[in-house]
Amino acid sequence: MKASQFLISTLKEAPADAEIVSHQLMTRAGMIKKLGAGVYTYMPMGLRVIRKVEAIVREEMNRAGAIEVTMPVVQPAELWQETGRFDKMGPELLRIQDRHGRDFIIQPTSEEVVTDIARQEFKSYKQLPKNLYQIQTKFRDERRPRFGLMRGREFIMKDAYSFDKDRDSAQISYQAMRAAYQRIFDRFGLQYRAVRADSGAIGGDLSEEFQVIAATGEDAIVYCPHSDYAANIEKAESLPPAGPRPAAREALEKIATPGNSTCQAVADQLGLPLSRTIKSLVLATDTSNEAGEVVKTQVWLLLLRGDHDMNEVKVGKVDGLANFRFASVAEIEEHFGCQPGYLGPLNLQKPVKLVVDREVAVMADWICGANEKDFHIRGVNFGRDLPEPELVADLRNVVAGDPSPDGQGVLAIERGIEIGHVFYLGTKYSEAMNATFLAENGKPTLFEMGCYGIGVTRLPAAAIEQNHDARGIIWPDAIAPFTLVICPIGMDRSELVRQETEKLYAELLVLGVDVILDDRGERPGAMFADWELIGVPHRVVLGDRGLKDGLVEYQHRRDAAATPLPLAEVVPQLRAKLGL
Amino acid sequence: MKASQFLISTLKEAPADAEIVSHQLMTRAGMIKKLGAGVYTYMPMGLRVIRKVEAIVREEMNRAGAIEVTMPVVQPAELWQETGRFDKMGPELLRIQDRHGRDFIIQPTSEEVVTDIARQEFKSYKQLPKNLYQIQTKFRDERRPRFGLMRGREFIMKDAYSFDKDRDSAQISYQAMRAAYQRIFDRFGLQYRAVRADSGAIGGDLSEEFQVIAATGEDAIVYCPHSDYAANIEKAESLPPAGPRPAAREALEKIATPGNSTCQAVADQLGLPLSRTIKSLVLATDTSNEAGEVVKTQVWLLLLRGDHDMNEVKVGKVDGLANFRFASVAEIEEHFGCQPGYLGPLNLQKPVKLVVDREVAVMADWICGANEKDFHIRGVNFGRDLPEPELVADLRNVVAGDPSPDGQGVLAIERGIEIGHVFYLGTKYSEAMNATFLAENGKPTLFEMGCYGIGVTRLPAAAIEQNHDARGIIWPDAIAPFTLVICPIGMDRSELVRQETEKLYAELLVLGVDVILDDRGERPGAMFADWELIGVPHRVVLGDRGLKDGLVEYQHRRDAAATPLPLAEVVPQLRAKLGL
């Protein structure tokens, strides 16, 4: 490709609404162009990256035996009504009516359509297992689309769906996809982790996320540096605390803590570590009648160590707390006789249901709110000042330094961007849609399903979050818009430069290198700045002075400076660098 | 590919709603699956065809210097309001509101978005010409979607848009696209014609359609077998009639034609050729005030020869008839004092505006309705029985046998399916959106635009309409789902068959042949029927008996019978047949 035949459009400034570096750099490098909130045109430079991502995904999906289909973007509501998702999904599901007033949706994923295909096509266990995938436009009407391709509304996703005759076979299909995902992410050339994840609203038993490691990631990833344990913080278990509870040593004492409404402030006032304080969180659960009216509300008090954070996924798994909400201030005052900031389990106005984190259950002499404004209590002990806790559970996020659940050391935490997800779905969808096949025993049997997603347009953004510097993007070779750029200096003035440039360009094309020749005639500074912003990993510069000494310059995007190369060495060296 | 790893799903019967052969065969061959009215899943077998079409289109677009982008499927209404198409387009434009109540549309084409890109990106004449294209999902909310992929609602289209600095340059861009289209359609291996077309609602001056020739086509294509003249019948001009009008010979005579309300019936009654009769068509045009109320209606009478059909495009170009409609029965009775079936230009109740086709203007002694039920008049002559016509125009469709407008012989008519269209748009969109660049003279100047479409998902349907027989589809090699199928007979029983099959399969894979090995273990009859239905062009059958004599069987899908080939000859012969 010659640059003059292509569309190169770089900007000095990022748009004001670009909050993260990938959004800024993709816009400045002319890879995407905003059309509306969360809706982008993939410009030629960006589309080349997306096409390379697609090609790798497609190759590995095919290699894993998955079969490509394309399901409609605009889907009739009927199937979505069968599973109930037409009503259950929030406004993220974009609903439309056609000219005849019939309901349609724009696909956010395609479980319903693919399950409908399976129940029509896969009549017998002999046709199983099967895995159908598509690489296709999706839409989610995010409330606050932002971060460019990271959280857009329209995006391209690879979604695959496996159909198996039983759970054992489904586990094999799941593992095959997991292995394919590892090959895919290895080929992208990114640092990533496969981490255990909560399966969330989509349901199912087993689920792992593929997270690209980046300091700016939305997700916290917990991992053990000495083993292969890795999990999303939502999912990561904390081990039960080691020893038994120490004996009580302090007497109960009410202390004035004027204005100190946080655990940290109280710990600072007392000169004690934050881990000696207790955090009181008040939740509520409602019971409704058939008309949907709330007929009963239960208020809950959760106790966590002051230096720990509540894990909503874990809390939601406590018996009775599946549909918890945070209690209102009125509910808190009714039960505690006090506003938030000074709450605790002692001296309640009305009984609440107490749930105690495992770490709290083994603490002695702790500090909590007194249920009186500007007062706390210290020296609190279970079994003495309040009953032994009945409900003890893992309620907290793990923290760096916690022991790894696999006993192989202590945990570390880093941030990541989710770009892939493998789910074992079980029969959630096949049951809702009565999707069956004839099993070996001749009986109609529900498909065991899995689903597997990769955010094709999100991936380039994640790659940039991981790989950039002050000058711009640094693409891994596999997904760079071009692998190599040839920058001739003064090609219009020097016949030598023109000849050697055209010769090198032709040789690289013959070798199948994805090369771009910058024949725009820009000044060297502007030309280099463009390609450093765009992030092409390999660059060869040809100038009159160097060529007269038989030299050109090679520089990898990560190199601090250029390396002179004898002209005769250029092609062999590039072949080595590019693995050709 | 091995068939056991793929999804082959053939049906004996076509669905009841499949009216045309391509819809029937694509459904029966398992290439598409209906999800809703005009909305189809592209199944694995069909998607392979679509991907091959896309690849050819992409290659030739790139070769022609066009640059690929991807514009959003869901587009904000604002740009569509700038050109007025948001309001002007009918219900084919699917309009949506997002969660915030903002208006969006699903792209039917992308003139607005691409013009918006151009006005931001192409600041100077130095950046021109440019041609941007995409291969992307489109949606048109057809009132009556039908015919499978031929007239679906969701479809894939390649749409390209050229931007030039002036008309001369735009003509070159247009011709470059036209040449690319010829290469594309040549590569598809289909019989087609590039025909002149009316540019219709999209506007602009110059426009050609690429029509795949098929007896079932919706469009009538007029062409000259002795020259390269070809046009859509909408556009094809009829030459002015040859000689002057003959002298009047008959006297005016009112004749009883009881129940004969058509020209054909009257001609039959009189034993005269249909071409002696005159067809009276009554149109009306309304004038509205600013409030949109009709303040005046003009009624028009068009006279055409009884054997000619009215051409609505040509009629619409007559001064004053741009927005014509057919007159109501009440309007007809008011002006003619008679119901339709016996109308004519004599004895009117109220004056009408008369427009006469050129052929009629040179007729003498013609027959028309008497404006009295069950009566016609014969021997009618201009200048004697009614005034010489003031308004004479080309109002009719050409018919086979008409002289070719280029004087190279007479015209023939065949039917075609439009799968490509090249338009010169001029400044229609750049003007509406004030899309300018700085010209050499330093002044902001409107882009000269062209647009160029190919119906990617329609093309396979058109190919089938042209290439099928009673047993199924006959794909051209270039777009077949597989180029060649290997059908082993009794592979599970004969080690010889198994060995030679695997060997041939491996050799063909190495040669890069897109081969499928049918290892499903079907009976030969069922297996052959499947592949004939699916339409794979080349087939090799390996059986135990033949192999013992060192023979396999080759059959092209168009061959009446198989040809025995010595085993050693198979690969060389296939290489020759496949051009490898």
C-alpha cells in the first residue's frame, strides 16, 4: 500500500470527550470517527486492525471445529419473548417496531436465535457436538456510552455457542473453546490472564474471563504469582482466617469521636490500625405479594473489617440476600436510632438480621459505631457484649497479600480489561425454548450449551491501553494496521532514494509483508510523528546521505533510537525480525 | 473440510412461501434459514458463498483504488435530517428511538455518513479523488419482503462513494468503478449486462445497472444484439417513428363493441391488428397551497398505440406530469361522461390536456373509445376529427423489434436481476450537506460525487436464477460454497476406498482446492442428491469396484453422466479443470 492511495488522517489534539488513552489515540491516529454517542465509523486505518483481529479469531475458531454462520442484526421479538429476555432485559436492549408495528430488537447477543437454529437442525445426538459462531455487528444501548470502542453502543463481537448431548461432553466443548481462546490471545501478542469469573445474569455454572492486563482496566484481577490461580475480584474467594479468635482483653468503652464518621478517621483518632475497626453496612430485602406490592421488609446488618470492601456478588449468594438493596436512611434510623456514620450491632432500636464476615468472626476487642451520633464503642467482643454470630460468611473482596485459595502463596491484584468470556450455560436457554434432540435412549433431551464471546472492536482499544507511550500507539505485529512502514526522505529530490525505496517496497511486497510506503512527501518530523502515533511496529528510513554510505535506518517502535543497517542486510534482517 | 465437521442440512420440500426458484433452492440446500419476514440467517453453506462474493468484490474494489471503511448500522437521524431524507423517505427507512428518545435510523445506504466524513477529512483538492467503500449490513423495511435473499429486509450491500474535484474527474472515477464492476461480474462467472438506467429518486445524471440475465428477473432489459446498446426498459428510448403520417382514408364511424372494453377485444372483433387501436390513459396532477390542500386538479389524456405500454419514467418527464397520478373513476366520468373501457379523445364532457405518443402522432385511421359504454369509433384522424396534437412525446416502453437508438439494428428484450448499480450523483448530497473542499483557486467547492452498489446477498440468488436445473443449483466455480466434492462409496467397508479418498483429499488440500470430503456415510443416492441440490460444480466419486480397475469417476454438475478417470490422471485433470 502506498500512503498516497490510503486515508491517513492524524490529529494533534484528542477530542474533549476522550477520557482514556485508547480513545484519545485511536481518534488522533484516524482509526475511528465518532458519528454519535457510542457509535463510530471504523476508518480505513482502524478497520485494518479490526480485520486482522477478525482473521485470527476466525482461523482459530475454524481450527477448533466451530462453524461460521451470520445471524440477523434485526431480530423479531418472538424468540426473545420465549426466553423472557424481551421483558427482563433493561433498556440496553434496543427495541424497534417495523412499519407494521411488529416488535423487533437489535441483537446484543444471539442465544435465542442460535438455540432456535439448534432445535430445528440438530435432531439427533449423532449430530452433536456442534459449535456455531458469528462475527457480527451488535448493539447495546448503554446509558453512558464512553471510552471510544471500549464501551460503545454498536460494536463487533464474535459470539459462539456450543451444543452438547450431556454435561461431560459440554465440559469438553468448553475446554476446547478455552484452549482456542488461549491460542487467539497468544497470537494477538498481548499480556492477558484467563480468570475465574462470576457468571452473572447470563446464568450457568462455569465461566472464565480473558482479561488484557492494563493499569487503566475497569476490572480488578486477583492472581497468585506462584501458581496459575487467577480470578476476577468479584469471584475470588478469601480463605477462612487462620487461627481461632483471641480472648477478649479490653473492657467495653464508649468513646467520643466527634465528626469522625469513617473507620479510617476513628482509627487515626485512636492511633490504631484500620483493621481493628468494624464497618457496619445496612441492607434490606423486600417480600412482595402477587400484585407486586411490598408486604414485608427485612433489614440486615453486615459487619466487615474496616479495611475490607464488600463484595456484592458474594453478599448476593448469602441465603436470603439474593435480591438485596441498600437500606434507606429512614429504615436505618428506624432500626438503629442513628444516622449512618456511627452504626454498630449494639443498642439497636429494632432487631435486624446480622451477617458477619469470616474475618470479623475471629476478631476480639474491636471498634464499632455506638448508634449515637459522634460516638463509637471499643473493646467489643462476641459472646460477651453480643451473642456469638449465627450467620458467618465470606462477604469481602480479597486484598493483596491474602493467602491464595490454592495454598501456593499470597495473592496479588492487577487491573484488566475483559475482552473474552467463556461460559458454560447448561440448559438455561434450551429449557426456556424447549430445545431438544433425540438422545441415544430415544428420548427428547435438552441441549447442554456454552457461549463464548470476544469483543472484536474492543480488543484494539485494550491492546492500546496496554501498549502505548507518550508518542502514540505501539501495536503488536499481529494486529498492527501495517507491519512495517518505509519512510523515504526526499524521494522527490533524490533519484537514489526513489530507486532504493521502490526496490525495497517491491521486495517486501513479494515477501508478503504488510508494508506501507509513505510517499506523501511530508517532512521527516511530521512523517515520523504520524507513524509513531499510528503505532506501526517496524520502520525503515531511507535518506540520501545514508544511502551514499550504503546504509538505511531501522527502528522498532519500542526502540529508543534507530539502528543503521547496510543496504544488503535490510531484507534478511527484516525477514528475521518479522519471522518470515 | 470434512462434511462430518460441517453443517449440511438439505430439505426435500421447499417452504410454502418460497415463490421463486432461488428462494426454494437456497432454503432446500440449507444455505439460508428464515428468522422472520425478509430476515434470514446465513447458514454455513450459504455464508461460504457470500464470503466468496465479498472477497471478489473487496479485491477488485481495492485494485480500483477504493478504500474500505465500515460505517455504523445504527445512525443518528441528524445527518439524515440535513439532506431531508429522514422525512422524505417512506417507511422503508426503519426509524428507531434510543433509550433517551433520540431518533436513529438503520442504514439502507450511507450517502449522508460518507459525505459527512468527506467534508471533515478531504479539505483540499490535493486529497482528491477518493473512493470510500464498505461491505456492510443494510436494512430496508420493504412492505412485502419476499423471494428470499432477492428482496429481503436485512441484506449485505457493498456501497462505494467517490469524491472528485470536478465533473471531468468524477466521470473518470465513474468509469473506473464501471470497469471494476465489469471485472467483478466477469469473475463471478455469470451472464450479465451493463444497462443504462433511470437514476430514480437518488438523483444524478448518469447511471447504469448491472443485470444478471435470468428468465425470472424482475427487470426487462432492452439490448441490441448487433451493438453494445443496453438499457433498462424504464430508460430505453424509442426512436421517433420513420415516415410522415399517411393520409386519412377512412370515414369516421361509430361502431358497437358490446362488452369489448380492451383494445385487444376490439381489434379481434374488427379483425384488425392491435396496432390500429389507440389506448386512452387518464392521469391527473394536483396543485396544492402552502397548507398542503389541493386547490386545483388538471386531468390529462394520454394516447398510446393499443399494442404499446406506458412507460411511467418517460411520462413523468413530460412537462407538468412530474407528479402525476392515475385519475379517479369520478374524475374520469366527470370529464369523459363514460366509465373506463370506452374512452377516447372525442366528445369530451370537459376539456382535458392531451399528450400523444410519437407513434400515435403519425397514425391515420385509428380506432378509439367513443366515450359511450359499448361503443368505439374507427377511422379517426388528427387534423380532421380532432386538432393536430400540441403535446407529442415518447411515452411508451420499447418493444422487441423496435430500431436500436444507435442505429445498429433492432432491439431485443430479455429479463434480468439488478445486482449492481453505478450512479453519477453530481452535487446532490454535497450541496444538501454543504460538503466542500478548497479547490485550486482557493475557494470552497462542492464535491462531485458518485455512488456504486452491489447486492452481496442478492447475488447468490441471482446466480441461482440463472444457473439451476431440476436437481438443484449449479454454481459457477468462483462463488460455489465448495469447488469440489469427494464422494467415497463405502469408505467404512473398503480400506482401498478409505486410503485413496484420504490421499486424494490431502493432495487437493495441498493444492489449495476448496474441497469437501463427504465422510457422512450416506447412501450414494442420497449423497449425490445432496450435492446436486447444493450445486458443487465438480464431483469425484471413489468406489471399491472402480478403484480395483484403477478408476474413479469425475462429473461436472452440468454433465449428463460421469466420466471414468484413471487414478493417476485425477489430480492433473482436476488441476486443468480448475485452472490450477
